[in-house]
Amino acid sequence: MSAPETRRAVLSVGANLGDAEATLRDLLAAFRADLDVVAVSPLYATPPWGVTDQPEFRNGVVVADTTLTPPELLRYCQARERDAGRERTRRWGPRTLDVDIVTVRVDGEDVTWDDAALTLPHPWALDRAFVVVPWLDVEPDARLGGTRVADVDVDATGLRRIDGGW
């Protein structure tokens, strides 16, 4: 029997309820216990996106290797959200924890996935400064599909790097 295929996942994480930085530190500890963490961006304070009448977020990007398939990785990420008390009550609303799978790569190529639960690569990742900016911190040559992430023009107004955030 052959070894399971290793996949590289880019995960965007964020929180804006409770002690968001502590929640993200706990998440990172879980990732390090369960995944092979390759890179961790600095944390950023970011204005809310979509629904603006809520506290600012703490956001970052984690790059990790895993043998989990995309659906298994989604279930893993959703379990971490539940562990943090995540309740899905308002789209783009406040949350104790949000983990989005930006992309999963095999041999440097983005895996495509499209079903009711998961779309890969993430369809709006390149529109969001809270994904693009921290991602470039850890992968300056990142590409999503045929697009070089560094060439994407996102509005990073209000984004602030937090030194020592996690």
C-alpha cells in the first residue's frame, strides 16, 4: 500500500469575538499538533468585511502540509471552529473563529474542488486584503490559479500588522 498523498494547504484564519488572539494561538497549537505547519504569517488587525457593524478582526494565514483530502480538511477546520464556540448566525458577522481553506496544492498545482460544501481554490480569496497581505508575508511568490498573488490590487486600508500577536 502506498503512502497517502501529501497536500499543501493555505488556511486563512480570523476571529473577532472574545480574546481573538488567544483563540488564534489555541488554533495554531491545534494545527501544530495535527498538521505539519510550514509557515505562519504575522497577525493583522483588520476592519470587518461585508458586515461592518462589528469589532475589528485578527487575521492571519497558516500554510500546512497534510494527508487529509479537501473534504476531510474542511471537516477538520469546521471542528476547530466548533471547539472555539463558533455559531453561524449571521453571514459575514462576528465570530469566535473562522478558518477558510484558500487553496490546497499537490506538487505545486492548485487542487480544484466544487461541491455544495467546498469550492477550491477559494473564489474570493484574492479580493480580501486580510488573506492576500498575510499570505504574501509567508509566500511572497504565491500563485492562485494562474494569478500571481503579489500582482493583485487589494484595498488594505485599515489593515495593521500586530507585532507578537501569536
